Amino acid sequence: MRLTLNAIAEKVGGRVKGDGSVEITGVAKIENAREGEITFLANPKYVRYLKDAKASAVIVSADIQEAGNLPLLVVPNPYYAFLKAVLLFNPQGAPLEKGVHSQAIVGEDTQVGEDVAIGPFVVIGKRCRIGRGSILMPLVWIGDDVVVGEDCLLYPHSSLREKIVLGNRVILHCGVVVGSDGFGYAPEGGRYHKIPQIGTVVIEDDVEIGTNSTIDRATLGETRIGRGVKLDNLIHVGHNCTIGEDTVMAAQTGLSGSTHIGKGVRVGGQVGFAGHLIVGDGATIGAQSGVSKTVPPGVMVSGYPAQPHQQELRTEASLRKLPEMLKEWKELKVRLEELEKHIGKT
Amino acid sequence: MRLTLNAIAEKVGGRVKGDGSVEITGVAKIENAREGEITFLANPKYVRYLKDAKASAVIVSADIQEAGNLPLLVVPNPYYAFLKAVLLFNPQGAPLEKGVHSQAIVGEDTQVGEDVAIGPFVVIGKRCRIGRGSILMPLVWIGDDVVVGEDCLLYPHSSLREKIVLGNRVILHCGVVVGSDGFGYAPEGGRYHKIPQIGTVVIEDDVEIGTNSTIDRATLGETRIGRGVKLDNLIHVGHNCTIGEDTVMAAQTGLSGSTHIGKGVRVGGQVGFAGHLIVGDGATIGAQSGVSKTVPPGVMVSGYPAQPHQQELRTEASLRKLPEMLKEWKELKVRLEELEKHIGKT
Amino acid sequence: MRLTLNAIAEKVGGRVKGDGSVEITGVAKIENAREGEITFLANPKYVRYLKDAKASAVIVSADIQEAGNLPLLVVPNPYYAFLKAVLLFNPQGAPLEKGVHSQAIVGEDTQVGEDVAIGPFVVIGKRCRIGRGSILMPLVWIGDDVVVGEDCLLYPHSSLREKIVLGNRVILHCGVVVGSDGFGYAPEGGRYHKIPQIGTVVIEDDVEIGTNSTIDRATLGETRIGRGVKLDNLIHVGHNCTIGEDTVMAAQTGLSGSTHIGKGVRVGGQVGFAGHLIVGDGATIGAQSGVSKTVPPGVMVSGYPAQPHQQELRTEASLRKLPEMLKEWKELKVRLEELEKHIGKT
């Protein structure tokens, strides 16, 4: 594909500054861009990289006034405009042809909507509903009484246990499991007895769940993942948890049972949440934190156990000085003792 | 289903206090229970929740004397009685019809017991034995020479590598892998050379392994998971580990090779164990701990590196005071110096 | 199989010391070895274990001069020689018969090399190339335009997304996913918008990736895993990461996007790397570390946040003394105050 910068501006939005007739053939990151490609710069801090950039045009925000001799496309949100440029040059084809593959198994009384694609060796249980335009890649498994909304994309080897509900435009990556049993046992007579996990999971619209992540069903009631939530790979969500709308979590984070995460929360990787916690809307949780109590809305916490981030930074800074302090400590005690002796004599 | 409280008491055990003729139609957690439902209260600490409870009856322990006007079912272990009530109102049907699906592949010389259910696109190797009443859900894979005991339940996409042995009533959730190669290489000539992993894994009776967890086979000899062990999701058990009977581990915990966990041990989530360790019977390991040395029986440890829990709590408390202490530290040194100067003069 | 120690020496290399005519029937670890078996001792520290060893011969390094009455096989690298002995007594058969199973689905224009084995319910996309001698176990999924080199081994339920490239002799264990979407979203209007992940993943020769590990494709460009890299189970590698040759990582470690790990790096389990980092060649990262900045070549770091290992050990040692220090702290302040008062009087 070949588009002038002016043509890109028409489709992506923004104002061209410089030669709008330059021809663009693709998109690339600033460090890899070659002649003919358009790149982007979201952070004015990195404006120096533009000097060596081989790109033919740059998407920038209004606070970047110039970029050597490169023509600019000035937009309010360069990263979002870049996304649109990527799509422009790389139209996403459907990963599977429409229709039900002859080697797929669809259970009794299951309704399959229009324009659905179901790949080979997919197994769907009884009484399910698969919404219009959804794609079930090969080797997907779906239990009985499951609802899959419209335009969902389920990658190979993902699993939906019985009675799960997915909204529209949900993406489940390979190996994702939704609706596995919560981890619950009643101790009696020195042994653990399994508590039947008869609740469900509801995944709302526009949720994306990363590879090999697991979302446990509720013991009773429901586990719920709110609209627009994005979960990275290898995340564990325990039974009866809820995650609010537009919350994002990085890889390998884990939520113990019955923990409630608010809306618009940002969670780093490898974070652990204890059970029965509440994390307020708009909170931020630093990577590898161990969250053991309620986090108020809008607050950033980090560390183990997690505390307000500024406090954690102070703790870490103090900790680095601790070994030296301990050395001085002994000396100080000796000096104090000598003073006391001296004074005792006087 | 509709049962009087008296009828429930007959089946679940316990003594009715109040109106035993009240009709119950289901079970629910105390915060969700509606009229007609029975709930439970395991911890007297939460007795205040009963005030707002809309339930029609409550399962309690003997130390709870009253619950507003609600009829009680008094039992020795409310959580265990609740489990039985859940089963009473939600009888668990088999998740798969008996018989071998026409689209399953069963290898030569493999024996399939009575009442076994094998779903579509299951692949079983040669010379296996699948015990009476076991259920192999769709898309399960089993290698050669594997033994699966009686009444086991293998969820979709679980894998058993060659020569693995499962006891009776073992539950493997979706994506569980038992018998993958241990992580072992001999460095030689600046490269790593794979050590063949020719040992096995033995999973004893009544073990349950959570979604996408992985149990590596032994290099030589066996990895062994003891009777009644319950593992949560995304857990890693390295080669040649052993886990004693009735031990439970929360999600995302990992065991390095050749580590031996005792019986009745409770392990929190995201714990890491170094290799070649011994953890004594009845020990407790706090969430996110890094266990780098032997843990004696019955002891609770936590932190990174893990230490006795009381000590860890003291360390954490001291740590919170450290920044303030450092501020005073400088002042204190100045004061001491001034004293010394003063005394030097006298 | 039955081989004299002399015959083993001929095949494995090394010098026999003692009775070379002793007959050996198998290999075992020192604590499990029975009569007739050969074992090994890599570390002179454990030479005392030889006293109780029931083995009939021992592979040792030159710095071990004797082992009771046991015949020795003296070699430069006992662990590597042991590996060869294991293979001698346990020749590794192919886990799958050659040929394409009638129940496998191979897409249009896909080339399958000689001596390839493709199991039942395998799905391969269009325009792929599967190299000579590679083995695709049952239930493997491969997207369009994928290249698999020669003599690769893909275990059941592993997935390769579109356009991925594998070198030769790559081993992917069960549930491994290569090429899943990187975790990238552009925030706009209070919601997250998915950045299309149109880059790829290149896995070089002799890489082994552990069970249920996930390697994300690049946003643009490539994620690259260097020759000879060995990854343990449940590892997450984010988009656009690179891992240098002969680097090894233990289980449950995670790399955020665009982090670059050098060659010959050793990484413990449950380590977290922030994004956009560089870790130098030959570095060592302690288990459970949180790496938040560049690590120079050859350096060992550990802790949270990671710091040079010796410093971390000092920090940990100081930390253990902190509670006691705090107790003394108050006393010390009182003593100082008293001195000041006293001096004020004089």
C-alpha cells in the first residue's frame, strides 16, 4: 500500500506540517523505521531520537514543534493515531472462514448465529448460544449452557466451562480457561472436602484475556469481569472476584477469592491480592506488590506488604542506607558509653 | 427443590433451634441470601451480618446462641454442613455421557474400565489403563503406559505424559499438565545439554490440581503428590518434588526441583520454594514468601527471604519506622558530636 | 541392558579406576541407587554419601580420589557423563509414528518435510513449512504462514500463532503458546483501544520452552529467543523482548515488553523484569527478584527492587537486626538526653 501523508491525515485525523505529498508505505517504531515509513513520538522526552530516524514522516503531539526536516502529522493523541495508521496499512483479515467446520461438534439445542466461524475439533455443549459474527478457532472447548456474545474471538485451546456468559467483542487468547472451579474446601476429620462450585462467571463487553489466564467461577453467585477490562497472560482470578470497567492488569498477577477491584484500576505484573479485599476506582498497584488490605480510590500502592507508593519509595531508600547505619551504630554506642564514663567521673 | 429445615437437618445433621417447619428452596452466602434460602455463619465475629440477612434459616456452630428471629441449624462444623446443603440443593450430574465417543482415539492394548466416559477428540496412548467410572472430557491427551484410577475427572485440554500414574478420584482441571520434562541441563562447552527426564509422576487418591498447573516428572525416580493434596491454579511443581498428604497450596506458587513438602502444610499464593528443601508437617507458608531453607514442622514462616512469621511481622513494623529513624539519626549524631566537643573543652 | 564399566567408559569417555569388569544394568541418583546401578558425584562436598551408597560404580571428577571400594569412572564433567550414561541405558524412542495422521488437518500450500510425524487432531494453517523430522504431537495448533524447522518436537496442546518462525531442534512443551498478542492498548476517551500486534516471534535453534509458558509476538518487528535458550514452565515473555543465546530462566519468571536479556544469563524462578530494560551478558538474577533497571554484564543481582547481590545480602542481614536496633534506639535517645541535661547543668 502506498498513501501520501495528506491521505493518511484524512483517514487518521490531525494536521500535516511540512510536505504532505510524501509517500508512505508502512508504519514502524522510531528505532526501526526505514525510508518510506511513518513512525510516531508520544513523549517529547524522546525527541532527540528523531535526529537519527530514517522515517519519512512522524506522528506527533502539538507540544512537539519540529522534527528536523521530517514532515509531521500533528494529532491530539499520537499513540492512538499510530494505532489507526497501523490498521490502515495492515487491515486485519478474519483468522477463520465463516461456517461450522465439518469436524466441529455442536451440542443439541445450541444456537449458532449468523456469520459465525467454528473451526475443526471445536466442541460445544448443549443449549449454548453463539452470537453473530463470533469466531471459535480450532480446538476450543465450550461446556453446556454457555452464552457467547457477538463478534467474540476465542483462540485455540481456550475453554469455557458450563453456564458461563460472555458479552460482545470478548477476546480470549490461547489456553484461557473461564469458569474453572474456585478453590474451596471444608476441613473435616483432618481432610479437605470439596465445596461444589455452583456459581458462574460473567465477562462483559470488550474484555480481552491473555494467554493461559484462568478465571474461576463463583462458589455461589458470580465472578464478574467488567466492560473493557484487559488482562495480560498467566493471570489468576479467584472465585467470586469482581473487576470493574476499564481496569488493566499486567501478566502473572493473582487475585485470591472474593476480592473486588474497582474501575479504571491499573495493576502491574506479578501482583498478589489477598482475599476479601476492596481496591478503589482509579487506584494503581505497583508491579510485584503484595496487597493485603483495602486500597482507597485513586491511590498508588507498592511493595510487600503494599503501602502508599511514596512511603514505599522512602522505605526502599532508607533500606539502602541501613547497612552503613548499622556499622555507625556500634561506634555511636561506644562513643556514648565513653561520654557517660567521662561524665560519671566528673 | 423445597425442603423444610427439619428435613435438611435430617440429611445434613445438626439440631434445629426455632421453627423447623420453614421451607427452604436453596442456599446462598449471607450477603446474597433471599427469602426462602438457607445460609451459614462459620465465624461468630460476623454475627452482626445476620441482622440484615434476608435468609430464612442459618447454619451455625454451637457458640452462636441466637440470630435475631431466624431459625438455626446448629452443627459442629457449619462450613462442612453448608457443603452438604449445597449438594442437597444442587445434585452434581455427570459432565459427560458414559461410553467412548466415536471421535476419540484409544491406543492399542489400552484397557478402558466400566462406566468410563471418554469425550470427542480425546487421544489416549498405548498400554494405558483407565479405571472404572473415570471421565475424560473432550480434547484430553494421554501418552503411552499411563494409569488413571477410578472415578477420576480430567477436564478438557489436560495432558498426561507417558508412564504417569493417577490414583482414584483425582480431579485435573483444564490445561493441567502432569509429567512434563523436569528442567535439567548439563553445561558443557558453553552450552546446555538436555538431561533426559526418565522418571515419572505419581498422583495419589483424592488429589485436585487447578487450571493450567504443571507437575514435572522426575529426572530419575518419581515426583509424588500425596493423598488429598489440593493445588490451586497456575502452580509449578518441579522434578522430583514430593508433597505430603492433605497439603493445600494457593495459586501461582512454585516449587523448584527436589523440594519436599510435608503433610498438612498450608501454602499461600505466589510462594516460591528453592530446590532441595524440606518443609515439615503442618507448617504454614505466608503468601508471596520466598522459602530458601528448611522449615520445621508446625512453624509458620513468611517474607522474603522467609523467616518465622512473628519475626517477619516485627521486621515489617520496624521497617515502617525506618525512614523517620533515619531522619533522627543525623540529628542524633550532631548532638553527640557537640557533647564530645563540649566535654573535650572541659 | 547390561554393560561392563569398561564398556560404559568406551561409550561415555573417561578413565576406569578399580574393577572395570563389574556389570551395570542402569543409572540412578546416589540416594536411590541399588546394586548393579551406576551413579555419579559432581560435588566433592557430598563424598560422604558414597559410604552408604549401594551402587556398583560411580562417575566422578578427577578431584575425587576414592570412593570406598567402589569402582570409579573418572571424567572431566561428571554430570555431562551421567547424561550420556542415562541415554545409553534409556534410548529415547520417538514419541509418535512418522506420517500424517488421517485425523490431522493440514492447510493449503503447506509443505511437510520428510520423516515428519503429525498426530491426530493437529490443525496446521495455510502456507506453512514443517521441516524434516519434526514431530507434532496430537492436538497441536499452528496458524497460517508458520515455519517450523527440522527435528522440532511440539507437545500436545501447544499453539503457534500466524507467521511465527521456529529454528531447528526446538522443543515446545504442552500448552506453550508462541505468538500471542502483545499487551498493548492506546487510551483514548477513557477507554483502552487495542493496538494491533502485527509483529512476529523468531525462536532460534535448540530452544526449549517449558509447559504453559507464553511468548508474545511483537507489536511491530519481532520478539526473538536466541539459540540454546532454555525456559522453564509458566514463563511470560512480553512483546518485542529479546533473549540472548544460552540464557536459562527458571519457572514463573516474567518479562515486560521490550526488555532485552543478554547471552548466557541465568535467571531464577518468579523473577519480574520491568519493560524496556537491558540485562548484560552473563548476568545472574536471583529468584523472586524485581528487576527495575539495567543490569551490567556479569553482575549478580537479587531482591526487590533488585540490587547487586552482595549488597542485597547485607541489606537482608541488617534488616534482621532492625527490630532489636529500634528497641535500643529509644534507650539511646534517653541516655543522650540525660547527658545533655547533665552537661547543661555543669
